[in-house]
Amino acid sequence: MGETAGRDTVTRTAEYVGSFPVDDSCLDEQIQQLHTQLKSLKSCKSQQTVSLRFSVKGVKTLLMAHAMCRVSLSTARPSDAQFAFVSHNPGSSDAQLYCHLFRARHARAAQFLNMLLCRCFQLYFLEKHPEEAQKECSGQKPSRVPSLLNQGFPLSVNALVSFRRAPTQGLLPGAKVVSHSSADQLSSPEDGPTSSPTIVRKMAIRTKELRSGAYRSFTFTPLKQRNLQDKLSLPQEKEKATAKPCESRAPSLAETEEALSQAVWCWAGVSSCSSSLLEDDVLGAFLLCPHPKKPNRGCLKIRSPFGLVTYAIKNSKGKFRVEKFQSDFESLAALIERYSESREELECCLSCTRVNHCYDWDEIENKSSKLMQDCCKGAFRNQSWV
């Protein structure tokens, strides 16, 4: 099935089941009603197979196109291979939300579709709030040696323009003796004549201060010149090598399934504000991050009915365990999957549902108020016309 991935867009195929209206209620009640409705539609036949195109700009298929600011939340039911998102229809004047339901090929495919849209939410948040992005490691840029050699000019031009005297060979045969004051005045390229090197060379040949064949540096042979270039470029290469690990790649959707899951669970690229965003997310939403007090521990933050709850995660001999719990897991993915199905010692089950923190509520309210104004104006005009 046609599945493509670029740096900014990812396309996956799924079967479109249909859409249904979603009641306007509080978030937790809305999620509960939504999953009840999805469960009742698990045996419903799909209409057709469509290609879902995910990007930071929005979700697009041949049947619909939703800008990211109009998508409210994303969810999935892997047990029934269902993926769904809630949005209001583009161009619609009312504030009615609709849930669009898709059926994937299998449970992991449905979970992957949900992860893609959740990651789009995070990247869209970073685009709208660049000040919340994690600060990159600022390595010092390699400093350039202020020399004509470093700017791509050969040493012959440097020697020609400055007319430096050869330090070991003395004056050239037939050259006139010049005073120290005049030699010092021409000792630097900045203080020398502003004419082109060709004109200066011709003038030097006419005055017999430079032989016609002496267009190369006095003391630097090609071998010595290459050695000097290598020595000057060596410190820059070392600085680039040391600064390379500090450079971070820009976040994108072109990730493997494992990398995409880690990015969504850890809110990759977002600074410490992710904890405050978690408070406004759905019940059971979670965040994986380093433990603030224990450097050798991970941290699992969950939005529970009592607020944010923090659990320490211990990694011992390749086994992951929630601290003070009994169960061991081979990977973090196995730990997340287990506690998504059963809460056990946790305050609540982990949820794969995520809300769009940049959902544009103002757009809906403005459209609704504009519709009311237009209706009132239309009614007034009809009455005055009658």
C-alpha cells in the first residue's frame, strides 16, 4: 500500500469509516463518550481506502483537508485498529465538532497513525511558540586566521603586494637599497598601494625591484605552502569535530516507529513547559523525562484525576521498572503498553490520546458571532423590506 515519507510530510493509507458529531462538553467527558462511540463502531464497514497525508500544516485526504489549527485531538484504539481525530469542518459557520474515524491494517498501524498526528501537534506548537524550544548547545564557531592565505589567495600575491624582503636571502640581485622608513611603510598589505597586483608587478619589473620570473613567494615553495595551509586548517577541523555533536537536527516527521514514539512520549524539542502543557491534556496523558533529583533515574509524569503524579523509572541490567513496583519490562515501549491496558499500581491507565494545545478556539467563536450578526442583519433587512 502506498506509504511515503519525506522530511516534512508522511503519507499512510487507511480505510475511512465515516464521521459523527461530538458533543460539546468538558474534555474528560468528551473523551469517554468518544471512546464509547468508537467501540460501538468497531464492526462498521468502511467506505473506501484513502491516503492520509500528515504535516505540520494539517491532515489531508482526497475527501477532506483540515488545517492543524482546526484539529482538536487525536486518539486511537489499537485493540480494534481504529484511529480517529476530532475537528470542526473547514468553512463551517457553526462550532460543531466532528470525529473522523479510520480503520488501519492492524493495531500497530493504528497506533502509528495516532503518533504521527500527535507529533504534528508538538511540531505545530514549536512553530507557534519558538521561544519554548529547547536551547541548542552553542559551540564556538571556528575562528578564521586573518591571512590572505586563509581567504583563498596564494602566498605569491601576499609577497607581491607587500614587497617583503626575503629574510634569509637578502636583497635580490640588482635591487636598489631602500631606507628602513620606506620599507616599513610597505610592510603590510593594508598600508601598501591600492593598485591591482598586475599593475604593481609591472611597475616593480620596470624599476628592477623585482625580476620578471619572481612572481612566487621568496621563501615558500609549493610543498611548504601546502604544509602551512594544512597547519592552519587543522585547528578549524578539530573545532568543527568537537562542535559537531552539539548540533541538533531539526525535528521532523520522517522517523521510525520507535523514534516517533520516543519523540511523542518525551515531547522532543520542547523545553520544560511540557509539564505545564500536560496539566491541560487528557486524563492519562503522560510524559517521559529525566528525573529532576535522581540523575540515574527516569521520570514518568501522568495527568491523573488528582493532578500531575510523578513516578521514578529505574533501569537495572537492561530491565525497566517503575520504582517501588514489582513488574519488570524489557523496554520502555513494553512498560507503556502494559500500563495503557491496565492501571495496576498507577492512579489511572496511560492514554494515547493527545490534545492540540494550539487548537484555535477563537476562530470558532469569531465565526459563530459573525453568523449571529449576519442572521440579525438579515432578519432586520427582511422586516424593513416587508
